[in-house]
Amino acid sequence: MSEQEWRPTACNLCYANCGILARLDDSGRIIEKVKGDRAHPVSQGYTCNKAARINFYQNGRDRLTSPLRRKDDGSFEEIDWDTAIAEVANRFAAIRDRVGGDKIFYYGGGGQGNHLGGGYAGPVRNALGMKYTSNALAQEKTGLAWMNSRMLGGGWHGDFHHCDVAIIIGKNPWQSNGLQRARVVMRDIGRDPERTLIVMDPRRTETAELADIHLAVKPGTDVWCISAILARLVQTDRIDTAWLAAHATGYERVLSQLQEVSVEEYAAFAGIPMEQIEQAADVIAATNRIAVYEDLGVEMSPNSTLCSYLNILLFLLPGAYGVEGGTYLSIGLNGGSILGGRGDVTKEANGYQVEGPTTPVTGARIVGGLTPCNSIAEEILTDHPDRFRAALVESANPVHSLADTKRFREALESLELLVVIDVAMTETARMADYVLPASSQYEKCEATFFPMEFPENFFHLRRPLMDPMPGTLPEPEIHARLVEALGVFRPDELDTLKSAAQGGLNQFTAACLPTLGDPKILAHLPYVLYRTLGPSLPDGTAGAAVLWGLCQQLAVTLPEQIRAAGHKGEGADLGDALFRAILESESGVVIMRSEAGDETQWPKADGKVQMLIAEMNDELDKLGQYDLPKRTDEFPLLLCAGERRSYTANTVIRDPEWRKSNNPVSLSINPIDAGRLGITDAGAARLITKRGEALVLVELDDRMQEGTISLPNGQGLTYPNLSGDEEQTGVYLNELTDLHDRDPFVGTPWHKHVRARVEPVA
Ligand SMILES: Nc1nc2c(c(=O)[nH]1)N[C@H]1C(S)=C(S)[C@@H](COP(=O)(O)OP(=O)(O)OC[C@H]3O[C@@H](n4cnc5c(=O)[nH]c(N)nc54)[C@H](O)[C@@H]3O)O[C@H]1N2
Ligand SMILES: Nc1nc2c(c(=O)[nH]1)N[C@H]1C(S)=C(S)[C@@H](COP(=O)(O)OP(=O)(O)OC[C@H]3O[C@@H](n4cnc5c(=O)[nH]c(N)nc54)[C@H](O)[C@@H]3O)O[C@H]1N2
Ligand code: SF4
Ligand SMILES: [Mo]
């Protein structure tokens, strides 16, 4: 038995980031046991099957332990940190000086449970004049974010814990979680005769099996199904017109469009019996406690942006917005993120968005500051003078996760400089000129920026469980050294703030607030805080220094909500109190409490949500043409390229040994399709798309709709086996996807809708 204590942290395998208690072995380096942390304010002891396996992340055999530099012969050599920092800073600076810092691209900044590090990249980006950035959100959530910013002014979240009707669209929370205590919550709603669970998914997923109404749409037809339900509500006069008159504007056009929809025809096209459409409309009409969740099944399929628009209407038309048990704007500490945050709706003319940033070469729409992932290769592989010449990738594995790996690899190869910050030797790190090894999420303090709960919002700052692995540095330190190598501040320039911090938090706050008017301090604030306040923070929490700024900002924008959660004070004192509470609470703390329908929920200018989104209203008019990418004789099947299963976790865990069966690597196919193709269970087959082919292991699965197949996400990684030889397990899906299959508005990929063919192999 280990002598070690149970210590609070969080699982980093999905963005729910459940609070856990972890116990190390006697060496203090291995996470030996894990259990749910009942003291965590929202996960309350819950975990799914994966949390127990986090040591496969912590102690992967391909963890990086030294900075690496590429040699002329293509192999890597180990170099020391001083050399690495100096060379990386000099080479980026030289590119900035020659062609401009806006030609240096930034990708990543946080994965499923680590977002503090990315916060410290800001000062490096500003010092280099970097302008264009992206991350995984720009291949899933930018269509939704575009609608959110124009309709509501921020990101929303359904109150699944108190709703009457839960509507889950293109998501399988049983496997992917994404809301707190997902399995328990889904089962509770499914079992409760007073509550209704509606699941829209072509596949009979574990969640669909719990549902009262499973709308097994044909792939890619969700917009017809949702339009049919909305039209049914409008045509039978069962929407909340009084609520709309009081809280919304611009709804006339969409209501008259829905009035005209042929409900029967739309339902038939989606493959849904009319009784189910009516049943769904009936339960929605009966309450305003409706919680909605959309995810990859629709966000990575044709018509994704229109689908996000319709999903917002699903809770607006019944007036289920800003009410308890309904859907709310999230108001977390992630105030600036495209998912959370709160602001005003974007400027429009006649419902059309009038302006907005675009990418320098192809003119693709930039939403929430993010370059569409599917456009990045096109922004590089060109002789346009504004093409990207270099990139900094942090805490992401885009060579594996972006559509069309072949094209993306070509793009990275053509860059002058690629620098990767990661904990492991990833597919992306393998292509870098310099690899900078980061300490793991259990070796430094970390936090998640995805808490979206309402009316209470929490924050969990995790302390390190152990010292950094020798040779690694936490990202705040890496970025601080880069800022210093770039010569942003004179060595003594921050001395006043440093000595103020030694006098305690109040003294620091009094000294720091007046400096925020200085544009140079503001542009590099995370760095300034890390080097001044950081050293005075307890127990390895120097990396939390950046939160001081967020807490002070929140104390200005939402003081009443912070006080309602029990934090005391006014102005800067309130900011300090919140910051102290976050530092002191080891299992997470409630940072804000709101009232249903309070002012945090409404766009600031006129207090009304906007429902005229002309681009989407135009799209709605086109649905009568029933236009969807056609299946052909060459590609008669639709591949869901990247299903979340019980042992997938993006590429956070690389060791294939972590999974407990073969299901995580196999191709699921309906037995009828398999029979037609002459393929048997556990047999091998060849999978072919227009971009490539792969050998697969088949698993017959009658949950699959006929004509559809699926493969899990996060596979095909290269990993050293016990003898040190490299092996690849499972299908590297993005070798099979095409970057041109994407949403016309925001460029999100159609990963859940890849046309394919399967052939038996002898
Ligand atoms: N176990 C596990 N959990 C994870 C992750 C992981 O890697 N593993 N990753 C995390 C991340 S980054 C994310 S973004 C989330 C994603 O979480 P989910 O969105 O739940 O993940 P997927 O399994 O990709 O897709 C969900 C569902 O979409 C369905 N689908 C396919 N085509 C269509 C369609 O045309 N219409 C509809 N309505 N549905 C369709 C599929 O059948 C599938 O059940 O999961 C998070 N949680
Ligand atoms: N075909 C297909 N492609 C997909 C998807 C799909 O369904 N189908 N899903 C997409 C989705 S929704 C997502 S979110 C993306 C995810 O893809 P990415 O955003 O590229 O990232 P992850 O696979 O989550 O890997 C995160 C990286 O962070 C590293 N890491 C872990 N901890 C730390 C740390 O503390 N510091 C640093 N510096 N690095 C760390 C890990 O080693 C890993 O390399 O994939 C997308 N790609
Ligand atoms: S994988 Fe997600 S739901 Fe499962 S324990 Fe980890 S954080 Fe919680
Ligand atoms: Mo994701």
C-alpha cells in the first residue's frame, strides 16, 4: 500500500474536467489510483470509465524530456533550454523583421483540460506582432459561435439538471460527456416520466437508448427534421408569441418561412415518421423548461451553420431562454472565449452581417478570432505575398486532427520555421524545427476554461501533484523566457511591481491597477503578472497569476453575481477576494451566481435577442430543393469519421494499451450492409474515400443505420512499443478526409459525413 495521500485534481480526458482525487505510488511519479472528488462543486464525485486511466497520459513512453532541434539530416538533437529559447526567439524575430509578424501563425493554446498555458502565449504573440490564430474550435464550434454572437451576444448552455425537455442533437453524452455528470443526468431524464429526453442521431447510441423520443434522422438531414418540428409548432399556433414580442426582434421572416414549410415532406426526407415530429412538437409546446445541446454530429455535417441557427430557435420560439430549467448564456471566467462570454450582438444591416475579419490569402471568414482550420493549408501553400511563413503550435496535434493530413503536412513542410510545445512526441512535433517539452498537467498548476454551468458558475484551479519531469518546463515559464529573449522589458522595468507583490496581494493590486493604462503592460499582462505576482503565490501556483487579471475584470463587469456566490468586497477588493478563493479552494469553487433572466442574459444595446439572420433565412428558403451531397455507386456509404467511444480521448493518451477492448479501433457497420458486401464480424476490410484508403477491422453493429459506417477518433498514432520500435494502431482518419468538404460559411469540416466504400479483403 502506498503511503501517499489522496490529492484533488481533475481528469483531463474531456472538457467536463471532473474533479478527482489521485493517489501517487511511493516513487511519487505514478498516478496509481483515482476516484471521484465529492467536494468538487459540480461533478460531485462523478467520473466516467476513463478517469482511472490518466497515468497513461502522465507517464507515456513518448514524453519529451529535452528541447530538440532538427539537424540537416532531418533527425533531432537534444539542446539545452537557453540555446532553445535564444534560437527560437531569434528565428521568429528575424521572420517578423523581414516579412512582418502577421506571417507567423499560432495554433492551439489548450486541449481538454489545460488553458492557463495558452493565456501566457499572448505576450509572445504580441511581442512578435502575430495576428492570425486558430485551434480545434474552428473545426467544430465556429458556425455556432457565429450565430451566438449575432443572435444572443454570447455562448449558451442548457440547464439539463432542471429541464423538463432535454434535446440532444448530434451528440452522444454517454460516451463524450461534455455536460457535468452526463451519464447520471441522461439516465435520470430518460427514466423520469415527467421529463422527456429527445435524441437526434442516425445511430441508436447508448444515449438514444435512454431517450423517450429517438429521432433517427438520415445523416445530414437534421435541418429538415428540426424545421419540421419548428414548422409544426408555428403552424399549430403553439409558440410563445408574448415572449417573442417582449424579448426578441426580427422573427417575422422566419415565422412566415416556417408557416410555408411542408412538414410531411421535410419529415419524410429526414426519414422521421410524422408521429414522432408531432410527439416532439407536443412536448416542446408544453413547457419553457427546454435544454438544448448540439455537437459534432451536426457541427461536422452539411448545413452545420443553418443547423446551429435552428437549434437556437428550438429554445427561443418556446420562450425557453433565460428561464430556470431552460437555456442560458454562459458567464464563466472565460469571458473572452467564443463559447462563453457576454456582449452585444454583432452589427448587421437588414439581417446580413456587414463586415468582419477574413484571412489574408483566401479571404475566409474569421469567427471569434479563429482562422478556419480547413483554410490553414491554403493560406500557406501559395506564392501570395501574405502567406504564412512560420508557425508556433502549442498543446495541439493539428497534423493528426485537421482534415486532409496530406495537404496539411505539405503546408507545414513549406514553412520556414515550425516550433511545437507539447508533452509528447506527436505527429506534429515530428515535423517541427524545434520541439519544446512542457511539463504535464499533473506537474504544474492548471485550470479549465469550459465551465458553463448556470445559475452557479465554478472555477477549478488544480495544484501540481508532483514536480515537473526533469528537462520540462511549464508553459508560463517557456513563454516568459521567450518574452525576455525578445527583449520586451528592461531587466529592472518591473521592479516596483515585484517588490509590491512581496508586500502581499493588497499591496500588489494597489500598485498594479494604475499600470494597466500603459499599453505595453496591458499587451504583455500575463507575462508581467507571472514574473511579479507569480513568485509570491503558494504551492507551485505561480502559473495562476494570470487569473488575477481575469478576477479584477470580472469584479468590474459582474460584481453582484460574484457577491451572490459569497465573495465579499467592492471593486479591486472584490477581485482580490475572488482570486484568493480560487487559490485556496483545492477542489474548485463557485465564483458567480446569477438569477434566471437577469441582465447577464440579454444583449446590452436593446435587451432583445435577434432572430433575423438573413444568410440563414436565405438558406432556409433553399431547403425545399432537398440538396445534400449525393451518395454514389463509387461511394455508397457515409462514414462518421471520428466517433467518441469508451476508450478514445482525442490524442491526449497515445499508448494503445490504455483501452480495454478492440472496439476503440474497429469500423462499425450495420449487419445488413456487411452481409451485402460479404464482410464478417472481426474480419478485415478495405475502406476507401476519395482521398485515400485504409485497412480496417470490422465490427458488426446493429446500432448503425443502414448505409452508414463509423470509426473512432484519435487513432493511428505512432507509439513506441516495449522494445522501443514504433507501431501504429487503428485508422489515421484525416488521411482519408478532404479539406474541401466543409461548411460554406465558416469552413468547418464534414467529418461526420464522409462518402466512402468498403471492400472485403481476401
Ligand atoms: N470518450 C471521449 N469523449 C470525448 C472525446 C473523446 O475523444 N473521447 N472528445 C471530446 C471532444 S473534443 C468533443 S468535441 C466531444 C464530441 O462529442 P460528440 O459530438 O458526442 O462526438 P461524436 O461521437 O463525434 O459525434 C456524436 C454523434 O453524432 C452522430 N452523428 C453522425 N452523423 C450525424 C448526423 O448527420 N446527424 C446527427 N444528428 N448526428 C449525427 C454520431 O452517430 C454520434 O453519435 O467529445 C468530447 N468527449
Ligand atoms: N476526422 C476527425 N478529425 C477530428 C475530429 C473528428 O471527430 N474527426 N475531432 C476534432 C475535434 S472536436 C477536436 S477537439 C480535435 C482535437 O485535436 P487537437 O486540438 O489537435 O488536440 P488533441 O488531440 O486534444 O491533443 C492535444 C495535444 O496536447 C498535448 N498536451 C497534453 N497536455 C499538455 C500540456 O499540458 N501542455 C502542452 N503543451 N501540450 C499538452 C497532447 O500531447 C496532444 O498532442 O480533433 C479534431 N479532429
Ligand atoms: S473523461 Fe470526461 S467525463 Fe470522464 S472522468 Fe474524465 S473529465 Fe469526467
Ligand atoms: Mo472537440
